[in-house]
Amino acid sequence: MGIYLYKSYKLLKVGGVFYASNKIRNILLCFALLWIIWVPYTIVDIMYYDFGFPPSGFYVFYIYFAILTYGIGFFGFKINDQTYEKVAPPNTGKCIQKTKESKEMKSLASSIKTTMQEGKLYLDPNLSLSSFAHMIDLHPNKVSAIINSTLGYSFRDFINKYRVKEFEEQLAFYDLQSRTLLSLAMECGFNSKASFNRAFKKFNNCTPQEFVENYKKRGVKM
């Protein structure tokens, strides 16, 4: 059972749907609890009772076993075709690849991007996964899974990409004679020089200073 749990977790994690599908996750948790409860009983029975552990000692386990078994059945009945579509492995055979994105995931990803762009929510330096998820009425874990599996970013990189783009667009109209790059970065949603430099270099393969120098070389007036 331990191997089954590990393989199942790995499949869902690679597919980016472990946090997006509560039904599948709850079934795995029920199996994990069964395994965690059963192993200590078995070890005690083997080491101290030589398989002679009194039946009455298993009564508590039987109660937990019944509850968790009903739990597995309950969540199992709630699984539908859409759930299978999220976690079904590809037919390639060699390794587990990302599962096919469902229509729902694509639709939600598009809605997330539209909300972020139109509202320019990334300009808020205090924007977090939890606060953004609350705005669009989705669970933070689901938002994270959608951004990761469909858009290919972590939530932090997702919003920083917008901030870097905003910085580049505003740079052409910014007075660098009297103001600094850091002040512009702050206006674009970054809350520290370190996070700004790190994000900028990640998406442009150069520092903000190098980017400005390239602008000047091309004759762009600032």
C-alpha cells in the first residue's frame, strides 16, 4: 500500500492536479490513514505477541477501518469523467508527463489572466495567493495548480512577469534624471530591490541597469 500511495501521489503531483482535485486527494488521505494505523498494530503483533495479539486489541482499529472505508466509498462515488480526465496518464509509457488540461482548467486560466491584466492587480506589492484566490472565489490550492500546470509558472513568477513587463513599458516615459530604477520598480508592484533584480534577471537574462544601457545604445530617450 505504501508503494501505491507514493506512485499515486507522484502521478498527481506531476500532472499538477494534486491540489486541484479534492476528490482524489481525499481518497489517498483515507488510504494513507489506513496504512498508518495498520502498520503499528502489525509491528506490535509481530514483535511482542508473535501473531497472538488479542482480538479485543483490534476493536479501535476496526472502528477507524470502517469509518475510513466508508470515506473511500463516499469520495469514490463523487468521481466523474472530468476527474479522470485530469489524472489519466498519457499512453507514451516511458515516463509520466503532464496530464491533458481540461476545458475547465483552460477556462479558469484565461479568467485568471484577464482578471490580473484588466485590474492590474500585480501593482499591489501585498498581493498574495490567498488574497487573489479570494478575489476570484477559488481555493488558493486550485489557483496555484491552474497557474502551475496551465501557464507554467509559480504564483510569484506569474505576477512578477506582469510587473517586469509594466516596468519595461513605463521605462520609456520615466525621468531617470531625477528618479531611480528602484522607485519605478516599487510603482510596478515590487516591494524590495532584491526581489526586483531577481525577477528582472530571470525574465530578461540581464540586470535592470544593463537593460537601461541597451535602451540608451539603441537611442531610446528616457
